[in-house]
Amino acid sequence: MSISVADALKLPSFYGAQILAGSRGLDRQVRRISVVECPEFPLDANIAGKENHLFEDGDFFISSLYAIKDTPELLLDTVKLYNKFNSSGLCIINRYFKTIPQEVANYANEVNYPIIMVDWSVAYADIITDVSRAILSSQNNHVAISIINDILNEDDPENIMSLAYTLNNKFYDNIVVFCLKTVMCEESKIRFLIGNLNNIKNLYCVSYYDNVLICISSQSKITDKDIDLHINNIKNVVERSLKDYYIGISNSYESLKNLKDAIEEALTACKVSKITKNKVEIYSKIGSYQLLLDIKNKNTLKKFYNELIGPLIEYDENKNGKLVETLFTYVQNDGDIGKTAFDLFQHENTIRYRILKVKQLLGLTEESIKFYETISLAYKISKIIL
């Protein structure tokens, strides 16, 4: 597993670091971190290869370059050697070198080899610890994603429970899952957020593709009051570093055998949260979205949508009646004529006329329940397909 050089530079020990050259190579992957001090120069490339384990693909080197402090002209050959064996970059501690020769910078820029400079007050151990932990976290997360995928592909309740304990052997039986979706958030911020969330008691948090899954387990049944408390705690942590996010919450279950259901429900509720623009959506309260989002063929939804309000679309196209806009605003305002008129800058009588026209075109003048059912369904489908 690995992290990019760009991700490494966001770690605490790299605060204030300078990119001296090779900035276009920051996507190189760091798989191992090594200290290279006091080597024999010039190095013999024939004995420094992978078969001797001195160099491995993805090595990120830290050095003060003490061995060549009096012969800086050797730095170019050194960088060329590191790049030859697919090193991910070089971090120079600025004790002996305050800058690098221009020819070295030119070469690093040409081959996109990152050269970073860090103040000599930063301990080697801090850099090694930060980078190693980040790599380990990346590895653990890949394992967790694999286990979660196995859970979602499993139908046997006993196997689901076994996989749940493999994911986290500290789980209690009672479980509820939150799914957090961030908007335009850097990976380093998400890792920091996950670390903070995992500090909350009885909470297990892991990155799952573009989402963050938060599993809350308890020895006792998880009540609605408990969920409200967890919502507040999680929002408090999230909002310290993020403004734009969506949260979906599953039903609570009294057995880890239902972990698959809980994860699926949280993922679905999170999708609805993004659709409705509500910060938090709970699966038990999303209504017909549960069914609509399960329809994989969007063409089916589009066809049904056109069948529901096709006459309104045609009327608007021919007469610019703005019936669809009025109707959806009416739904958003829970059928409140006054609020709808305010939002659309129209007189209330204008809104009443348009709603009556909608009923006439849909043939629902005398069927109030079906009318509200139809317009609510049409509105929800529009949020999915449009």
C-alpha cells in the first residue's frame, strides 16, 4: 500500500516544507521510507539495486546529505541513481544544504522527481512515524473496504456476523450505521476526520470509496434518542473541518447479522441526503425514495416521470405556463400556497390558478389523495433523473 508524495506533504512533520524541484511528480507513490546517511560515494549502481534490497520501488529517502556536504557536485549523480530505481522522492534536511544546485533542480524538473527540503529542527523519527502511519492506515483501509464488500455480497446472516467481527472485533450486537459524504474534500482532511471520529467511544469509522462509514455499536438497544445524540456528536466533529457534507443513517438493529442491511440503508439514505440537500436523512423517513433509488434503469424512471406529468411539460413548452416549476415549489413547501407564492414572486391567486390547471391537465380535479401522491412522486423522481 502507499500514499502519494502530495499526501505526505500534508502530514504534520512536513509543515513548512519547501518543494525545491519536481513538483509535477507529487503523485509518485510512497511505499517505504528510508534514511540514507553516510553512504560511500560514488555509489556503485550494480550493488545498490533491488536484489540487494537497498532500493525498492516507491522508496522515499530522508537525508541531510552529510556525506557530500563538501562535494555538492555529487548530488546530481545521487538523484539520478535514486530516480533510476523508482524512488518516490528525496527529503533533504537543511542542515548542510540550504538549496540545491541548479543542474539538480533542472534534472528533477525534467523527470518529475520531487525534492523536498525540511528544516533541520524536525526530527527524523517524526517524519518516519508520520509517513509510516499514513501508509499503514492506507493498507488497513484497503483491507476494511474488501471486508465491507464481502459483507455486501453475502446473504448468510452467520457469515455476515463473522465478517463483522473480522472488520472490528470490538463490535457489540446492537448496531446503527451512518454514511458520511463529503464535498470536494482533500484526502488528508478525510483521514484527519476519521481519526477524530474514531476517538468517540463505541464508534468505528472507515473510508469506503467516496464515503465514510461510521458504525456505532452498543451493548444495549440503540434508541432514537441515542441516534439524535450521535448525530450531534458526529456533526460537531465533522463541522470543525468541513462545511459541505451529507449524512445518511440506517435503522438500528439488535444483531450484527443485520450489518449488511444497515450499511445498504445508510448508503441509500446518504444518496437521498444529497438529493434533498438536507444535511441528515434517516432511512426510515425517506419514504418512496427507498424504492425509487433501487430502480437501476434510469430510463424506466424517465418514462414513468413523463407518464406522470407529461401533459404539464407539453403545456409549459407550448404556452410557457411554468406549471412544473410551480408544482415542484408547491411540493417543496408542503402544499402551502402562501410560501409558494412568496418563493416564486407571484400573487397567491396566480398560484391557485396554476395548481388548478395542473389538476385539470392531470385529470385529478376530484382526487385529492391521488393528486398529492402523483406530484410528490414526480418531484422525487425529478431529483434523481434531472
